[in-house]
Amino acid sequence: MRKILFMRKTLLVFLLPVLLSCGKDNFKTENIIDNMKRVADYELAHLSTHYSQDDKYNYPNGWVPATFIVSLVPLFEATSDLKYMKEVKNWSSNSQWDCAPRFRHADDIVCGQVYLDYYRHNKKEVYVNKLKNRMDSLMITAIPGREDWHWCDALFMAPPVYMMAGSILKDAAYQDYANEMYWDVHDYLFDKEEALFFRDDNYFEKRSPNGKKLFWGRGNGWVIGGLARMIPYVMDETFKKKYIELFKIMSHQIIQQQQEDGLWRSNLLDADHYPEKETSASSFFVYALAWGINYGILESETYLPHVSKGWNSLCDCIDDETGMLGWVQPIGAAPGSTSASTTMSYGAGAFVLAGTEILKLSNN
């Protein structure tokens, strides 16, 4: 193990000067922190909601803002800036530390990641009591994973909550439940041939304009980002090995789909379908790949060049004046168009998570 760690550190020592020289200094500690904070501060001032004609999904603790807020405790841990912990507490307090209202909907429990992350630093039961009630009720009334978490985005929203809860609250029942649910979804939506997840069963027979199967970029970003969020908390070693193996299989496929400009497209196997770059999927992929290197399960020699290229390109998508991250695909369930002016909070959340792992790489 010492030899492996030495080799990894040695490789980083040789590679990082190259990365710094070709990436506008985007790997310098101060610039990584500056880019993360600029993106985070823009979102805090312009927090997205789930737009709908009747506003019925615009919960203040719903998945759209929550998937940005989920990045703020990691941002605090990376920078020691208490401002972001205060923002988490204010946002959570305004939601009364409760889940969004749709009882069975996985999207409406993702805020639990925020509450559990905050609870790790401030162990007051009020921060997790309502979350525990929601999880306990769902476990009592459980239905199969492929029915309850029937779209791949759900694998970011719900499983990390249960894995975090099992470890942080010291109750293995939460993880037992999530393990059974997760692998039922995997068996239903994962395409072993392409090593990617269908968004849901409506896409089993759909094909891209080039005739290939249709795999949504951000959908697979949700999945691999969720794995990076939850693997460190998985207590059962047999299941942890399964999750790591899935992570590695997906990572190998994902780097094959990175485009020349360093980013990914919303249709992973048909970049020409929507040729515009897409930063929410790309941010999740850079986050996950960088996390995999830092966690010691991806080889630096293979994956670090992809991470570097992706991070440099993501930083180029930040508006110089405002800090807004552009080229984020709007809310959807399939590949779609983007532009420099399209942004949503989940894209910023994925970018900040990526930055926290890039910072660890640079500090190594």
C-alpha cells in the first residue's frame, strides 16, 4: 500500500506542473478556491427553483436548490470559510430541517444529505429528527427499488442519504434498506454492454440519431456523483466492493465519451445530437473522477489527464463578471440544448463538489 501511495504521489508531482502550465493556473490553490466561491456566491444570490406553470414543485427545500446546497458543507470543509456553514444553517432552518412534501419521491429527500452533513459538525437531534421520521416511514412501507427509484437521477437523491444516515447515526438498517433498493434499480436500468444507466424504462428502446442507444449525460452524472457521495459511508465491505466496481466500470466508459474540448455532451454516445457542451454532466464527471483518484480507486496515470482537461474547460464556462456557470442543461429527462446563458443550481453544486476534489488533488 505504501508503494502504491508513493507511486501515486510521485506521478502527481510530475503531472501537476504540466497541468498548471496548460490550464490558465486553474490548478493553483487560490484559483480553485476563487472559482468555487465565485460560482457558489452567484448561486446563493440567484438560487434556482423548480419552474412550473402552477409552481407546485417550487418547494424551498426541493431538489433543485438542495442539489446546490449539498455542496456547501464540503466547500466549508475545503476552505474553512464559515460563511457557507451559516448559509446551510439558514437554508435548512427556513425549511425547518424537514424533507420536501412528496412522501415517496426520491427527489424530496435529497435535502437530507445537507442535514446530515451539517449534523456531522453540530450534533443536535433537531437537525435530523424529521429526516429520520421520513426514512423510517419509507422503510416500513417499502416497495421495490425499480418502482420507488425508477429513474436514474434518484440514485443521487436518495441512496447517499441512507448511507450517510447509517454511518453517521450508527444504524445499519438504513444502509440495509438502501443496498437492497439500489441493486434492484441497477439490475433494471443499467446497461452492461454500454456500462451506463438508462434514464428510465421509457428509454430502453429509444435510439439516438446515429442509431446508438440513448444515454443521458446528466442522468449518468447523477449516478456516478451519487456513488462518490455515498461509497465512503458504506459499512458492509461486500457491498462497498460492489459499489466501487460499478464506479470503476462507469468511469472507464465515461472517459471514452469526453470530447476534444474537455467536456461531455448531453447525449453521451451521440455527441452530434446536441453538439453544445454541457456543464452539469461534465461537473459531475470531473467530480467523480477526481474523487476516485483521491480515494485511491482510479489510476492517476489514466484518469488525471481527463480530470485536468475537464476542470480547465469547466472553469472557462464561468462568466468573468458574475461568476455564473453557463452551459447547464435546464431541467429535463433527456439530452437537450445548452448555451452560455443557461444555468441551474444543480450545475453549480456539481461544479463546487468537483472543485473540492480538485483542491485535494492540488494539495497532494
